[in-house]
Amino acid sequence: MLLPTDRAARILYIEDDPDIRAIAELALEDVGGFTVRTCESGEAGLLEAPGFAPDLVLLDVMMPGMDGPETLQALRNDQGVRDVPVIFMTARLQESEVDHYLRLGALGVIPKPFDPMTLADTIRHILADN
């Protein structure tokens, strides 16, 4: 198991639902020991990422405006954050959809709804497997 100071001490979570953002932030900070910055849209995440310098981006798939896959592509085009690992969080979990997210370059996919008590460990397991 990775410690919070290992590969993902700083997590940028991009999620349009304020309730999900709040639950994930509490789970990752209080249970997981991570430093978390949240953003409500792909556009806001792109502005926040370079200054925050995340070790990992958690990214919602379905968002108004710029969706998760579009946000991932834009992150990959930004010199400052192009190599930051990304994990999608979504309720869209058909095998073809998950395969698509992985082909886009995501390290993994975390299903929604997620268990706040195990979210940090799930992230650590995905990072350890990659």
C-alpha cells in the first residue's frame, strides 16, 4: 500500500456535482491523508492544474461543457501537467466505455457511487498496479 507521501500526495479532483466533490474531498483528506484541490468543471481544472501541480488528477467523465475525456486531452496538451496520471470516476461502466477511458490514457476507472472509506485505498491500488 502506498502512503500519502508517495506517488499521489496532491490530488486535483474535477467534478461538477458539489455533493460528490465535498464527500470525496473529506474522504481523501481525512481518511486518505492526501492534499486535495477541487474544481467544478474541466475548464476550471485546466486553470488550476499548473499552479497546484497535482500528483494525480481524479476526473469525472460526464460534465457540462468540457467533459472528462476532453479535459484529459487538454491536460495532455499542457506542458506543465501532461505527464500527471489521471483516474476517471464515473457511473458509466460498460466494458466498452471503460476500455475507451483506458485507451485515452487513464490509469484506471473508479465506479460511482464510491465508498468514501475505501476511496483512498482504491486510488493507491490503481497507482500501485501501474
